Amino acid sequence: RCHADAIAVLGGDCIGEVYGAINGAFWLALLSWMTRYSKVFLLSQTIGPFHAWRIPWATRVLNRCRIYTRDQWTHDYLKNELRVTDVQRSCDLAFLELPDQEDCEDILVRYGLAHREYFTVVISSLYAHFADSYDQYLRRWADILQMLLNMKSLSDKKMVLLVHAHRLHLTNPCECTEPQVIAEVCETLGPEWMKRTVPVKDMILPSETRAILGSGEFTITGRMHASVSTFQRKVPAIVLSYSPKFRGVVGDELERNDLIIDNPDREFWKSGRIVGAVEEKVTYVLENRARICAELESRLPAIQDKARFQIEDMLRTLRNDQDDRE
């Protein structure tokens, strides 16, 4: 039995079947148990889709929660498809500042980095969302990194390979971790390519991660929150998408569809077209960096206000519930 009066579940896109039907059923079962004993708030969420017999189950369980969505797609899906009533629009919590995020310059010194003298690459370990096999995934990333190091417009920049997630996914683990992926890609590159490459595989604080992402020229990432942290520091990020959450959070809310590279089919990585797509997008970012940064600075305050709303609304609801009990 759960003895908490209320539980806040921070988003995420785990409540759905993007990572498989078992993942979706796991979360529905967990939420079903939690809502039996506690008031449950789902904050900063991308939820769904669900399929087959999980659809009516999701409707029952999610109607017992108070939900704050981080994208319009989720809001419409919950309201129109699942008929969930207690749904509020919000934005991703990661657009808010972290404690002490402006006081992390030491992490740059530790890795020999200087402002705008490097670019950052975050390689996701979720290779099955991009390529047919792990080996194919490694080969394509090696091709991408070699292309980047060969670009004349980046010849004076270091390349940082940053681990963003150290642990395996709870309900859908891959056969690798991000430190392992970086280590194996570096082996593929060879010593001649490593002279300008800075692997960051240590466990560092979230604020230190954000300092690295926010001090570079730009970021290329297969992890969405690495892009959000980059955008939060008003720096461009090129996003390699594998689910609707990227279009929802980065495209619709932040209005940066121009920085998303979709994965339209399995041939995209197999054929190597991903390499040309990344090169084209990097060129676009370098040519338009000042404008993109200015637009991010203009857009972020409204995004952050929407993100704060869910915290304030949750606290207001809890206070009202306490007053009613008294």
C-alpha cells in the first residue's frame, strides 16, 4: 500500500508504446496501483499512443490522474481519442533553469574546452530506433563524425562526444549504454580522428552537462533532452528524431521544425543518407546561427511560463485539497 497523499510523475514519454507494448502495459499497471491510494499528477508528459486492448485500460487509468502535457499532440490525443478529461497544456520542465547552472565553468576547464570553440554530439544508445543493427548504427555514426571533422567550416573546432544517459531504459533496455557506444565509435574512428575529439563519458551533474551543451557552437543529438538543454541556453541543436515527441516539444512548442531530422524509413541510415542530411543541417545552422539564437531568446520566456504553470497549478490543487479536508 502507498501512504503518500500525492505522487508527481515527471515526464517523459514512457507512458505509451513508443518503447513497446510491454512498456505501455507496465506503466498502466503502475499508475493503476498508484491511483488506488494517492492523487497522481503526471507532469511534462508525452503520452501514447496505445493500441488494441490497452486503449480502454488507458482511458480508465488516465482519467484518474491530473495530466499536464508538454505538446499539443498529446493534449489532442488524450482529449479526442482516449476521452480523458483532466488534461492541462504545459511545456517540458527541462526548459526551466537548473540550480547553479550558471556557475559550472569549471567543467569546461576540466575537459579543456572554451566557449564556441567546439561542437557537441550526443549519440543515443537506442540504436534500434534508427538502424537495422548495432553494427550499422556504429558505421553510420563513424561516417557522420568523420564528415564533421572534415568540414572546412568546422576545422578550427573540437568535437565533444557527450554521454547524456548512463543507464539502460527501465522497461526496454538495449544491449549497450552510451559510454559503450562512444567508446566503440572512437575505436572505429582511429587515432588520426581523435586528435580533435573530446569524449565526456564520466558521470557529471545535470548543470555541468548543460554547461557543456550551452557553451558549444551547436549540438547534434539523438536524445531529446540534450536538445532541450541546448535550446535552454539559447544555442542551436540539430535533433535526430525517432518519435512524435520531437515534433511536439521541439517542432510545435519551440517552433524549431527546421532543426529536426526525421527518420522516414529504415533505408535512411542503411543507405547513408543520414550523413548528407546532417551535413546539410550543420551548414544551415552555421549560416543562420545568429538568427536562430535570437529567435530562441525571444521564444523561451513564453515556453518557460507554460512550464512553470504545471508546478504552480499542482501546488494550488494540493492546497485546495488540504483546505477541503480541514
